[in-house]
Amino acid sequence: MTPRSFVAALSQINMEGVFNPYNHRCDVHDLADAPAVRRRNLRTYLAAIEQLGVDTIWMGRDLGYRGGRRTGLALTDERRLNAVAHSYPGATPSKATRGPVVAERTAAEIWAILERLDRLPLLWNVFPFHPHEPDDPLTNRKFTAKELATVTELNHELFKWLGITRIICIGQDATNYAKAFGATVDCVRHPSYGGVSDFRNGMARIYGDSLSPAPVSAQVSLF
């Protein structure tokens, strides 16, 4: 498995009611070559992960319409693209959409913790696409069991290829899924829907002294 072959395999998956950012283009927000941009974003990110020897994954549920649907990167919105390039040497993410940069609260919380770590994880999702409500693409919904089954083999290949030994699950859906991979599993509450304090406290519990103090500016605004 290589970054190119993995992203190519992802890009070939098509499902009704699911936006595949590596193959599909949003007529409203995307640039003409947006799927190619997002494929490159993920390819260079995974190459950087491989080069760094990352063995830990932070796993969320799926891509959100304000975050990974636009960037092609899990738990990462457009405002954090420069942070990806800075934190993961060799990653070269670009904006794939028209108009102003769009921020996402979950991504803000994720990256506020990442920027306090020396050894970074791979950011990934149980379901690496954006499931949405019928005829309403800019909504979020949970994937179905049938949809999840289409990506489980690829997820296993990703873990095996990168030698993942630890999973930090962000939310209950990831927790339930992670048990199948035979890795060490830790869990924190998802920061959405009132879970910010629990998420921050959970990461502080997991990382302890390896988590540097939060900068004062982070207390003002995460957007």
C-alpha cells in the first residue's frame, strides 16, 4: 500500500447520499479541479505520516460539511491547512473551494490540542466520506452499517500499512468501531454538542505531561 494507491482506492467508491471528496465535486463551493486537489491533499499528508513513522490515530466519525468535505482531510478545516503543512513536513494541502475560508468548531478543538504535542497522530475517520441527508448535501448525518462495510477493508489496510498500534477515539461511534483493530484504545468525548470541556480534559488525561500548556490566545477564540 502507498499513499497514491490508497487514495486511488478511496476515490473509486460511490454511494447514494454520500459525498466522496476525492471523486465528487460540489457545484456550489468547489473549484473546477477540487477532487484532484483533495486527492493531492490526502496523498501528501499520508506520505508525511509514513515518513514520520506515526503509530497513533485520532479517529472521529466521518467528514463534516464545513471541514473534511471541503479539505479532504479528517478533522481539519480550511483554516488549519497551513497548520497541516507546518506540523506534518512534506504535506502540501491546498484550498479546493471558492470564496472565504470556512472554519469548523470541531477542527478548531482538535488542532488546539495537536499544536501542544511534539509527536503527532494520524487524523482519520471511521467513515472517510461525508454522509448527508437526501437532497440536502450541506448537512451531516451518521453513516449506515451498509455504508461503513464498504470502507472497513480499506481501514484495516491503512492500519496495517502504517503499523498503527494505538487509537484515540473521538466520540462513541469511533469507540465502538475501534475494538476490531486489535490496537490499544483510548476514548474521549467528541467536542461537539457541549462536549468541549470533557474533550479537553480527556486529552489532558491521555497525554499528561507531554501536552504543553495551552497558549493564552487559545482561550480567546478558536476561530
